[in-house]
Amino acid sequence: MSLWDETTPSEADPRRERNGGRVVLLVLVGLALLAGGGYAAAYLAAGDKVPRGTTVAGVSIGGRAPAAAAQALEEGLADKVDAPITVTVGDRTEAVQPADAGLSVDYLASVAEAGGEQSWEPQRLWDYYTGGDDLDGVVDVDEARLDALVERLGGDLGREPVDGAVDFRRGEIVVTDPVVGEGLDPEAAREALVSAYLSDEAAVELTLTDLEPDIDMADVQSALDDFANPALSSSVTLVFGDSPVRLQPRDFARVLGMKAEGGVLVPELDTERLTTLVSEGISQDGAPVDASFEVVDGTPRVVPAKPGVTYEPSVVTEAFLTLVTQPEGEREMEVEATVVDADFTTKEARALKIREQVSTFTTYFPYADYRNINIGRAAEIVDGTVLEPGEIFSLNDIVGERTRENGFTEGFIISNGIFKEDLGGGVSQMATTTFNAAFFAGLKDIEHKPHSFYIDRYPVGREATVAFGAIDLRFQNDTKHGVLVKASLSPSTPSSQGVLTVSMYSTKTWDITTRTSDRYAYVAPATRTLDTPDCYPNSGYSGFQVDVWRYFSRPGSDEVVREEQFHTDYTASDTVICRPPGSIDD
């Protein structure tokens, strides 16, 4: 047997299988090459073209490259892109230009949306050969323009809703009821306009709908219950040290308010007005203010003292807002502040018992500007003077030196028996009027000096002159009560006399009556001839003596308790003849 014959069948099979595998592999590779070539050919045929059969807004752009498709779309939509949209709102129709609505076409984006893009994805190739939808164009929207158009369309026919409100006027609560408005639903209107753009029938019918106010009746009622009604229910008291400041609803209502915030009404305060209101009960500059008096309809009343208070406005605002919603009996709070009490307190002022007019006296004077100025200035300074029991009134101390800086000017005075000009001329009118008011108030005379010669507009024997640093008018409040001195001036004019009135207020202690003697012991005037530059001619008249009595009786009684006598010796008023300066030899 040969060597080959000795080989078994099992040893020959592997060789034959290898040869067969090679054949199968070659066949598969061949098929793959054929399939790959076909896919590549399909890709090359489709490229980045829009799927065949595609239309955008009715314009056929299928099978075209993006740029060509965009151009075709632009040409195809040329009649539509600027076509007006017919908009109907209620019974009104209006043609709206797309540009006014902020609408335009993005051609490239429309093409891309339609599938005009390059891709190896099988789905992309499948869509190209088998797709082709009818698509809407991609619309660019200028949101600001579209919103403005919708707002105008709704505003022309609709009405804005009215928010409910709560206000405070003249101490009362004023409610504004909410009102439902009518207008377009902005989102629905925008969607409808965009959808109608590029359509064959570019028409939109919009419907007005109810527009609810942000602040409705429930919000208003909540504001009334939680804030407004409690706020005006009673007074609020802020305590600064020992000084309470009570604020009444009729006063603080003007500082209150409510504003819409987050769909509800919340309290609002005018801090500046509240600070001003609080300052009416305390000092405004941080310095204390003494109690004083004022006369209203003939009756004196105390103007309360104001403590000097410094505080943070925010602290007062916070305290006030806390108190104003509290129930009665819980509307008082101490406020953190620095407090300085007044020297003359309200309690001390009331203890003086200044309750009624106890005397008044009026004098008149002829027209002269200097009299209006000087008498008026003196009256202004004296007005409001308060004398406590035992205190002495000094006109010179109160009015001060008659200087220009103090508001006085030159006027006539009596010096050495003749008229001269000097600062403060005419103030003796104030001295005489004040003296008579004190006389009839029953106050104690300490010092008064009549004019050297008699001036006939004054009551004879009951008048006084002053000269700063030399002659004063002084009297004492020797009663148990305080005395308020009030002075007022009605200026003279070329056609009318001036009027000066001084009144005194207290608790009446005395009824005063008076008697004046006849004039006696006359003295004839002399004649003077002067050549001085300040010479003023005068027609002289006699001097004389006179006596005046003052009788004191208890109020309502005719019984005289005591009496006083005042003696006056008037010198003659010399005749003065003026010559040119230097014309008289020594």
C-alpha cells in the first residue's frame, strides 16, 4: 500500500473547508462593495437638498439646495410677506401691516426646518427620497412691536380694569370699588396673528375677554378690616420721656395711605408728614419751647410747652404703625428719644390762672413814619410778656436799647423842655399806654415819670415817658395770679390816626375807678430864640399841676378798699423861634 493510501478521510477535510471559506468571503466582500457604492451614490444624489415634494407655506422648494430653496421660497412668498392681515375686534375691522406687527419670514431657517441640510444618516436619505411635507414658514417675531399692536387693538375697544383702593381724606376712609375691565387675551391674540401671517386668507377675529383687576373686592375688604378701620378708631399716643404726644384720627389720617403690592393693599405712611405732625407736640429743632399764652376770641388760653426731643423718624414711624392697628386702650407707646423739658411748663402756665381780660387801654397818635416804626417795634417786643406773681415789669429791660440794630429809627423826643430828634422817638406812647393798662389792672406802681410838659393826646396826670438808661416804666404784679400783657398797633396813615392798645389778662383781683382834679398852679411859657441846626419851632403853652386818684374795690363791690394819689407838675412848653445857624451873637 502506498503512503497516500495510508491517509485517512478525516485528515483531508480541513483543507477543503478552508478553500470554501475563501470563496464565501470573496462573495460577501463583493456584495458589500456593491451596497456601499449604492449608498454613496444615494448620498451624492441627495446631498443637502430639501426632501423632494416639500412645500413651505404653499411654495414648492423640494429637491433644491438650501440657498436655492431659500431663494425660491422668497420669490414664492413675495405676494404674501407684506400682505396686510385683516383683524376684526368686535364690530371693528382693521388691516394690519405685517411690519407693524413685527412679523417677517426667516427663509434660511424655514429651509433648514424643511430638511435642507447635509447628513449621512439613513433617516435623512430616506426622508429625501420618500418625504416631502407641506410645512409652515419660520416666522421672525419682533416681540415689542407685536405686544404694542395687541395692546393698541385691545385698548381701542376695551377698557382697563380698575384696581380697588383704600384712601384717607379729611379724616375719613374713602373706598374705590374695583371694576372688571375688558380687553384682548394677549397670548391668544399674538398666536392668532402669527398663525394668520402667510396664510391664504390672512384674517383674524379676536374676542374681548374680561380683565380682572389685581386688587379685587376681597383685597379691599381685607385692607379695611386689617388696617383702615382700626387705624381711625381712636387716638394714638407717643410718649417721649414724660411728654405724651396724642395724635387724633382727624389729624393723622392725612399721613396714612395704602398701596398695591403683590396683588394686595399694604399700609403706607408719609413719614415727612408724620414727623411734622409729631413736631406740633414737641419742638422741631430739638430745643425745648416754653409754654406761652394766646388770646382767642377775647379769652386767653395756654399754648402747651414743647419738650426738646431728638429721635429717629423711622423709630416714630415703626411705633405709629404698630399702635394704629391696636384696639382702644392699647394705643400708647414710649418712643426711644432724647428729651429735654421746657423751663416754663404747661402745668406752671396753667397754675398762673390767666383766665380773663382785667384791663385794656388805647391811645391814638398822629401820622408819622417814625412813630409807626418805633411804637410798632416796642409793641411787638412787649406783646406776650408774662408776669408771674411778684415779678416787676421794666419797659427798658424788655424793649432794650433803642438802636437801629434793635429795629428803631430817629424820631422826636423832649429834651430840656423842647423837641429834639433821637433814636426811639415816640416810644413814650408805648410807655403811657402800658402804664394806663397796669393802672386799671390794679398793679403796683414802682416807677413812672410823666413828660416834662403835657401832651394833649395823653390822659392828663396818667402818662409816662422813658429814656433808656435814665427813665423807666416799672410796675409789679402784686396779685396772686399771673399777668399776660398783650399789645397791638394799627399804624397811622396820612388820612388816619394810629391806634395803640395794651391789654392785660389775669384773674381779676380789683375793680379800679379813678378821679382827676382840675388843673391848678399854672405857669406861663417862656420864649426861646435858637440858631442851632436842630432847632424846631414850637408854639408854647402853660404848665400846670394836677392830681389823680386810683380807687381799689373788690370785683363786684362798690366798697373802696384803698386809694392812691398821683401828683404831676407839668412845666410850661416854651415857645421856640428858630434863626439861621450862627446868626445870634453870644
